[in-house]
Amino acid sequence: MKMKSLVMAASVAALAAGGAWAEEGKVKVGMITTLSGGGAGLGIDVRDGFLLATKMAGNENLEVVVEDDQRKPEIAVQLADKMIQSEKVDVMTGIIWSNLAMAVVPAATAQGKFYLSPNAGPSALAGKGCNPLYFNVAWQNDNLHEAAGAYANDAGYANTFMLAPNYPAGKDALTGYKRTYEGEAAGEVYTDLGQTDYAAEIAQIRASGADSVFFFLPGGMGISFLKQYANSGVELPVVGPAFSFDQGILQAVGEAAVGIKNTSQWNKDLDNAANKTFVEAFQEEYDRLPSLYASQGYDTANLLLSAMEKADVSDAEAFGAALKEADFDSVRGKFSFGNNNHPIQDYYVREVVKEGDVYTNKLIGPSLTDHADAYAADCKM
């Protein structure tokens, strides 16, 4: 398969390069992401999007080492130590989960390594904990939930039941939704991370008097909840972020997701040249539609490549300035960094539809435009 050949080529090239990383213009990337167990599809998509961009660019100065964190913080820390101390990487990327990011990113930047996040955007790294070596190329965790809250207002929802997993991104999710949502909370529940049985929560929703449900349950958690919710007979409208309605997840959820509105900074039908090129190239390379995560991996690689054209990674100040310019064609169209190195971008409402035999999303319209995160004011960079 082309996917396997891409990964092997990247890894072998990185290993073969050995000690050549002092050469001017060379950049060695350490990608730690989730490639097995729960949530593996998210990491696979980030990896595949990133490697596709590197292949399309053909820049022989960029090398990538890929490792599987198994969604375990202790494994991620061990891999980060190995990449920094033994592999001598210049840049790190790849982490999906916020608890893993909090275990790895501060230590990596403290050792002078750039970290480009293709997904996790915990609030702790966006405000007082911001760092000139840390760039988030996806969003700050609250953002898609803020967009969902804005949509809920437009839809007339006034008494939402809210649930999310009990970990940093889950707490950011409910904080973000409540920041823009103007109605009441019929209930607010934090579930276990990795939970698969939601009978108790659905019973609470049924008894709550809610007029709507907001949930953030990424990966397999969202698949389990949506299937159980669809079979429960509770017919309240559901809104959530793209993480529970993304391309890989939708095929597993099936008909239960059709018609549900969700929020994202990207969709495959966004009308710009970079996005059209990406969607076509991804389908050609991997024989599947790209996901939100794949788009973020692709943009992360292209951001890095754009900085490599302007500065040497050994000059941290110049390389950081080149990253800050975000001088690349994003699949999202408009993209820039705020003062805290987090995106300023548009967020959209999407609707789950079925196109032939494939469940996917279609763009409905904007929810928030030129939106920055709420923590930037606390960043003193």
C-alpha cells in the first residue's frame, strides 16, 4: 500500500541520515502520535496528512521519525526523551490527546525544541503557559465548542444537556461551549475517558428536561454514545464539535449521525485551491476521503516546509519568526497566528449527510469568523 511505503520511506530516511543533522538546512522531525489502540484512527490520519505533504513537496532536507505513543502519557514521555536525547530531532509534532501533550510539550520546549501541534490545544499552553517554540496549527481546545455554542444560540436552543470526558480537552470543551452559549444548562456531566457505556448518561438526559444535547466524545467514545443515543428513543437535537462526526468515525456510526450539525474549521468541500489539491491527492494516495485530522497534519507539514524556505532551524529566533508568518496555502483558506501562536481562523457549521454509500459532512455556513482563543490575552509573548 502507498501509506506503508510512505511511512517506511520517511522512517528509513531518518535513520539512514544518522549524524548528518548538523548540516545547514536540514530539519529532523520527531512525530509521536497514536497509531494503535483506542483513537488510532486519529493519529494515523495526522501521520498520513503530514507525510503526504512532505512527499508532495519533495524537500530532501526534511526527515521524519514516526513513533506510536499507544495513547499512554508514560510512553509518550519515553519516546520524547529518546527523540530529543538520541535521535537529536529539531522539531516535534503529532500528539493527539491533551493529557499527552501536557506531559510532553513543556519538557520539549524547555530543551529548546520546536513543537508544532497538529491537534491537541490545551488551554494551559495558550495563556500564561505559552512559549515561543510552541505553535498550535489546529485550534485551541475551546474553539470548536465555542462555535457549537454560537450555533446553538442561532438554532434557538435554551436548555442544553452537556457531557464530555474527564480530561483536559473535555474540560476545555464545556468551558468553550458555555463561553458562547446563552441558554441554561439542563445538566453537565464528565464521563470517564475511554468510556463505552452511556446508559446512565442517556437516562439523565431523558429526565433532565433539556431541549438539546451538546457532547464532546472523540474517537470510539463518540461512536458508542451516538449509537446508544439513536437506539434510546430520546429525540432531542444533538450538536457537537467535528471530533465526533469526522470522516473515519461516521462510517462506524452510520445512519444514526445523519442530519446532525457539528462545527469545524475545515471540511472537504471548502472552496479554495489548496483544499481541492489536498482532497484529491489524499484520495489518490490512500484511497479514502481525508478527515479533519488529516487536514491538520497536512497543514502542519506545509507550515514547517514554509519556514524551512526562510530560515535555518539552528537559528531559533529566525525559524520561529518564519513559522509565525504562516506563509503557506492552508486547506482552510484564511489562516494566521495570534500573539500566543494559536490560530486565528473561521469556524463553520457542517451537517452529516450520506453521499452514495459514504457518510460525510457538507458545509452549511460560518459560525465564527476570524476567531481567536480566549487565552491569548494572558500570553505575555
